[in-house]
Amino acid sequence: MRTFERRHWKMAAATLGVVTLLSTAACSGGGDDAAEDGKITLTVDTFGVFGYDELFEQYMEENPNIVIEENNVTDLNADYVPQLQQNIAAGSGAGDIVAIEEGIVQQFFLSQGDNFVDLAEYGAADLEENFLPWKWEMGKGPNGEIFGLGTDIGGMSMCYNKTLFEDAGLPTDREEVSASWETWDDFIEVGKKFQKADTGASFISTVTPYFNAINAQSGSHTFFDTDNNLVAETNPVIKDSWALVEKMVDEGLSANLPMWSDEWNAGIQNNVFATLPCPAWMLGHIENTAGESGRDQWDVASVPGEGGNWGGSWLAVTTQSEHPEEAAKLAMFLTSPEGQISAWNAANTLPSSPQALEDPAVTEFTREYFNEAPVGEIYATTAKELKPVYYGIHNAQVSEEFRKALEAMEQGQVSPEEAWNQAIEGAKRASGQ
């Protein structure tokens, strides 16, 4: 079995990412003109952890005329999406290559496609077999343009703190844990047992990631139907997801730590909560955040319900780029099966390439940090069965309204009914419907 050992990823770009990304807004889009030495600088805008450091180094070594600069931020919704929207609207400030997350893919590729290069002009049409069919289709524009090439997919599992489960007298073996919560109602029952044990920790951190995870299992659509009509108020998927997380709040399972906040990250470090929905990319965040003190404390089990996908992105070349051909070549390199395997080895970002998903580097991969969890088998086995969810062109804005309402309910600021009404009214304003 291949084993993942924690890498000390280069964080300089991430640390400076917010400043760098924001400061480019007033500059011309994409990389600068070729320097006097003949080198071309390509900027790549990303969020979170993509696992590209070694790929960037390899590409620059093989293409000495190219210099790659990555602008990276941690928080997708609070920082990356608003700045990307601003840069696209302004016509300047975006990178040569930008990462487009699944929740905003329809917004940019279907309604703002004139801001992106059709990668078919540079040979991308020949790469279809390198991607899962639904991933390939979601990278297209309204007229069949190839605007995005798939990077990763999220997949879904449930991470659980083995130490806290042991303290609570609950099973700790990952197969037993998986069997204990086949449904979300089962999950809540396990949570009630955990809370009753009075370990000093909470069963969940906040309801938002559970709301997202349950929605992602719908296999159809969430806030919007495929004609982009707002259906959040009537869609059974949204109503059922809301009812389940409302029950989690009622049962006192939550630590009330807003997701991605400093308090939430400190909660990971200090064993403040016991479970977290884990798309593949979340493993890297837990490991980076908890550090060595968290080694062997977390493990990976199956998620309640019907699997699902949360997250995953595409790389797109903006029309702001002064070097679209060179940027397209870099995007194709990063998203190739080999590139996706390299990113998986670096950060466990689950490939969207069928060839990569079948490679032993993925299927036989275990992650030492998580008690040697067979994460390759856990994620790759179900990856090809994933069904895409249609999110709509205003998904990011509506998701933010629901997040605010859920947190207000969770923190006791409003009643569940008031929170629901707040979410719906906010969704109507955000979508213009």
C-alpha cells in the first residue's frame, strides 16, 4: 500500500496570497509582457490546497522561458470568489489561469463565458477521455466551448476523531463506525450518545458543512433548477437538509464554530469537535491545521446517506491573459492524468481523470496521518459513480445567505422558523428572484 507522509508544503504563496490577489485588482490582467530576458510570467489564481508546488517546479524546469506565480487564498467564499468576481467584472486583475470551483462553475462558464478562452483553440478538444464525462461536460460553455479543464472532485467521507470516540465509549474501528450511521438519522443518534458521554467536546463543529454534504447527495439540483429558477423554498432536498441540521442543533450536537474561522481551526487543533464531513481535499486541511499533535487522532469512515460530491474545480484561462497559448498549455499540463496523480500524491486532491483514479498511486494509497486510512480505496471506489449536482448561476450568493441564517439559528439568535424565512428572503434578494 502506498502511504502518505505529511509534506511541509510551501506556504509562502498562501501566506501572502490575500495581499497578492487583492493588489492585482488595479493591474492589467494576467501575466506581464515577456520580460527583457525573454521569460513569460504566468499567474495562477487558486484557493485552498491544490498540490501544485512540485508541478510548477517541474514545468518551469522543462520550460525555462516560463515563470509561474501562484496567488492563493484559504477561504473560497469569503475571499476568493468575491475577488474573482470583481476582477472579472473590472476586466483586469485576474490571473492568466483561474480556478473555478463547482459552486460557481455555472455562474462563470454559462453566463460570463466571454471572459474565458475557448481551450479548444489550443487542442483541448482532444482531451475528453482524460476526464469523467460529467466533469468534462460541466467545463463547457453554452455553445460547447471548452472553458475549463477539470482538476479534482471532492468525493465524500466522514472524518471522526478516534480519540474523542474512545473517550465517549463509542466504537473506533472505521468499519464499525461506518456501520453505526448508515443514515443521517443514525448519525444524529450516535451524536446524542456522544454528547451524553460528556467528554467536554461537541459531536459536530457547526451545521453548515453537514447541510452542504446532505445537499451534495441529491444528484440533481439544490437552490436552483436547471433553468436557473430559484426553488430553494420548495425543493425537498433543501427542506430535508434543513430539517436534519435543525435537529442537530435541537439535540445540542454543535460547538457553534463558524466554518473556516480562526475558532473553527483552533477547534481542529484542540479536539473541540468529533466529526467533520470530509471530501478528499478536507484531509489536507485537517492535517495542516492539527499538525503533529493531531497525528493518529483522526480517522476516515463512510458518510451517512448516498455518498455524494462536495467540491472540485476546473482551470480556466481568462481573456485578460496576454499569453493565452502558454497559459492553455500550462492548464493542460496541470490537469493531465499525470498532473492529477502528482496533485493527489501532494495533497490528496481526488482526481477527475479516470486513468488517474485507476492508477495504483491512487487506489493503493493509505494516509499515515489518519491511522493509515485507505483513503485511495475509500474515495476512488465511489468516484466514478458520482452524479453531478446543478447549482445555478447565483449559487455562491444564495449559499452565503443560507450560511448566515444557519449560523444565526445555531447560535440562538433567531428561531428555526425565523432562520428559514431569513434564508429564503436573502436567497430571493441575492438571486434577483
